[in-house]
Amino acid sequence: MASPVLDARTAAPADKAPPSSRRTRVRDVPEVRWAALSALAFLLALPLDLAGAPAWAWGPLYAVCYAAGGWEPGREGIAALREKSLDVDLLMVVAALGAAAIGQYLDGGLLIVIFAVSGALEALATRRTADSVRGLLDLAPARAVRLTGGGAGAEEPVDVADLRIGDTVLVRPGERLPADGTVLDGASDVDQATITGESLPAAKAPGAEVYAGTLNGTGALRVRVDKDAGDSVIARIVALVEEASATKAPTQLFVEKIEQRYSVGVVVATLALFAIPLALGGDVTTVLLRAMTFMIVASPCAVVLATMPPLLSAIATAGRHGVLVKSAVVMERLGTVDRVALDKTGTLTEGAPRVTGVVGDPEALALAAAAELPSEHPLGRAVVAAARARGLRVPEASDFTSVPGDGVRATVEGREVRVCRAGGAHTDTAVEVVVDGTRVAVLTLADRLRDGAPEAVAALTRLTGAPVTLLTGDNAGAAARVAERTGITDVRAGLLPEDKVAAVREWERTGARVLVVGDGVNDAPALAAAHSGIAMGRAGSDLALETADAVVVRDELATVPAVVALSRRARRLVIQNLVIAGTCIGALVIWDLAGHLPLPLGVAGHEGSTVLVGLNGLRLLRDAAWRKAATGA
């Protein structure tokens, strides 16, 4: 990425955290390995069972499925029992074993696989988030060059941890800054998108504030250290993400909130149906058969399977249309949001400038492109791209030099061409093209809005009934321009990561369920603190992608309101299924208690209701479900 010569102002996108060598691989997570073994055994046993093969062919495979997928939730459930708590996963294991006891091996295996895979995904997401948080610290260099004698003496390489407030450090072109501090001498452009989200490098001169982990451009800087390494902004981002992840309320599916009490009731009722008649002299076989029938028809299996298919179907449909939703819990939570906060750079905009106009000599664009061709600065790349898009011939340049904080200079066809920052007021970023000392043109550049951004903002406003808020670390002028073009009226600019978190927590204290959409390292704390977080996939930093609950893979903003609407439809189907399952369970239980329900008929009724709600949930697999969500139909 970084060029070894000329302009190093954007040697590497500062918003992208370097991949951590400690990143967890899928196969390194034990829960994933056990879930994979359980699912594989189930998939091998399923066709043999359905084809009527002898039990010796599929029986051992189901046994492997049960053992691999059920041992861990069973162990955790027993530990919960010691704490006088009835764990839902343990109940599912018991229910699966109960199904196997009456010959329903397939149903029990399906329950085991669903819970094993769900637990594995949660464990993997937790590990990956922790890796990304640790990897964020790699942004700041491990070593620094300290200047002795008040900044005018010899250079002394030291560990960043050994820097003290008041030390002076030398930061050469293309290096990352080792500490938060103030520029004492030198001039450069610093890419600080990691901290502020600004799409363009910021000019730094004596007196300017700089941040650890940001990327220096072409100029050398002498910086006074103002904060210890543990108090830097980048360290605070790490702390904020860890704190937000740790304090975020434990998430549960809606059904899990009632399932534990319901399951306890089923267990107590089953024991009563067995113990009381037996104490009154009832026949052991008859009493046991009736109690087992009650347990089967009243078991929470149908309730769980009534809940998961709509959510899993919605996840699959969203995935086919470019939105990766990380779990069923996330899919359910997305439908409950009632307030949305959007980042600017890389979320509402593409995060890269484009030439929007040429004021003056039209041929100046070709001269500017020639001078900027060796540069790696975002503005230089934008000028070159604009010239090529217009089919202009870009002549060769020589004697290229870069002026930190100002622009570039080169000789083009015997003329001195300078491309530098324009003075005066402009609605966008502006650069002057100066040929042989005379200004011949002004180029205006702006960060382009993503396609469909205004429509996405309007759709989110309709869905939540609340105005969308723009949270950005960029300056107020740039934020106001984007807000005006997208129809956003609530704008908060110049925010550091902790300010974004404070805004989210302020809303949530009033009872709001906030959805944050962002892409950068500086958005990660707010993504972690929010009720739900969505990251932009292509532009997103590693930390944002791992911290977020869902990822927009192709950076299509229109999919954000669509996935929220799809989640709401999935929640409605869950409620429908719960009503269907509850009605069927209630009828079968009343039949068993008030009369005599044969066990085979009870099993058939229980399985029939399970199939019915499962098929109802699978309706969301159709493309029509996404089209309705995307159009608001």
C-alpha cells in the first residue's frame, strides 16, 4: 500500500486496523469443532433414517450427534442446577433425550444441532471481537524515537511504554504517531480517520493536536507527549469497547424469557402426574405412560422450533441480499430498534473524495493530474481519476516535490505546476492549480454520497418514527453538507469515540433502543454500546466488523432499513407460531388430563404442530419476503 518514494501521506488507510496475528481461526474454537461434528453426524444419519435403513446404520451416527452437541450444554446445565437455576439448554438436552426414548431420534438430533450451532456462533463471535480489540493496540507503534535535551539533542529509540508526559518524540514521514501530543515543530498531513473518521488527512503545524496510532504524511514532526500510553485516545477506544461489551445487557430470544418458567412448570407437572397417582395406588405402567405422554405433548421443543425457523430463515434471506446477521438473537433485536444513529464518512459517504467541479481553465485538470500522478494523497488520486474519467491526456511530469500541509509541485511540459490548498470560503474541499505563478483554476472536491443514502434515511425514519441522527468526528461544515443532502436534521459533529458512546447511552437512558451504523475504529465503541450495531463491510475496519451485530457486505445503505423491516416480519411470524404451538399444546394437554390421550396420537399431534410452525417460518426464505421488506410493503 505505501509507496517507498515521493508522497507517503496515505501510505496505509489509518481507518483499517492491521490484522492481528492473534486472530482466532474457526477451527481453534472448541464449540465450533463440537458443533461441526454434531451437525456432520446428523446429516449423515438423516438420509439413512429417512430411507428406512437398519438401526445399526444410523443409530451410532445419532449417538455421535447427541454426544458431540449435547455434552457441553448438559455440563453447563448441571452446573446451573448446583446454583439452583434451571438452564434452558439443559432442558433442551433432556427434551432431546426424551424424544430419543420414544423413538423420535431425528427430532431430538435436530434440537441438539440447532443449539450446538447457535452456541458455536456465539462463541466464535465473542473470540473474534476480543481479538480485534487486542489487535487495535497494534495501531500504535511499539517503539518511538525520543529526543533528548528538550528536543534539540540526540535521538534515543525507546519503548512507547517508557515515554513520559513532556518528552519530545520525532515522527518521520510514513510513520504512525506513538503518543497523543502537540506538534512543536514541522508540518505534515496526518491521516487520523482512526480517531475522527475524517475522510481526508488533516494538516498539522506547530500547536496542532495529534493522536497515537494515526499515520504521518510526508513531513517530519517533533511532538511533545501530552498523555501516557494508557490514557491515549486509542487506548480509551479499546477500554470503551471492552466496557460496553461487558455491560451490555445479556441478550435472549423472546421465547427464552418465558421458556424457563414454562419448562419448570412442565417438569413439576410431569413429576406430579407420576407421583400422585402412583401414591394413590395407580398402575406403574399406566401412570408412567400418561406422565410421559404429558411431558412429550407439553415439552418446549415445539415452542423452540416455532421460534427458530422464522429467525433463521430471515438470516438466510438477509445473507443472500448482502447483510450478514450474526445470530438469531441479533435478528430479533434489530426489529425492536426505535432510534437510528449514522456515521458520516464511509457510511453515508463513500469515504473517498471526487472532483465535483473545475472553475477556470478546463485544461488545468490535466496539468493538475500530471503533477499529482506520483502522489498517494486522496486528493491527488481523486484529481488523476477525474482526468482519466474525462478522457484527458495526462502528460509526464518531473521534479516532483510534496509540501506537507499544502500540496505538490512538479514540472509539466516545461511549466511549473503547483496544486495546493485554496484559500477563501468554499462549499467543498478546494485546491488551486497554479501554473508559472498564476492561478488558472480551482478544483472542488467532495466525498460522494453512497447511492440511495437519502432514501435509506427516509426509510429508517418511517420505520422508527424518530429522526435519524448523524454522529461524526468530522468538522461541523462537512457534516452539515452531508446532512442537508440526506435529509438529516439532527447533526452532532466533531465527536471523539467516547462522545458517540455518551450520545448512545443518553438515548438509552430514556428507554430508546438505538441502532448505530458505522464503519471505522472510532465507531466501534458506539457499535458495542448500542442496542444493535451494523457495520459497513467493504469500508469497515476489522474492529467495527467484529464488534457489530450485523454487516452490510456490499455497503448498500438501502439494505439497512430492509433488514430492520425483515426482522419485524420475522418477529410477527414468531408470535404467530407461538400462538399455533400454544394452541396445539394446550389442546393436547387438556385431552391428556381430562381424558385418555394415546401416546402415539400425542406424539403425532406434537410433531404435526412442530412441522406446521416450521413451515410457516420458512416463508421468509422466499425472495418476495426481502422485496416486501425493501419496499415497505
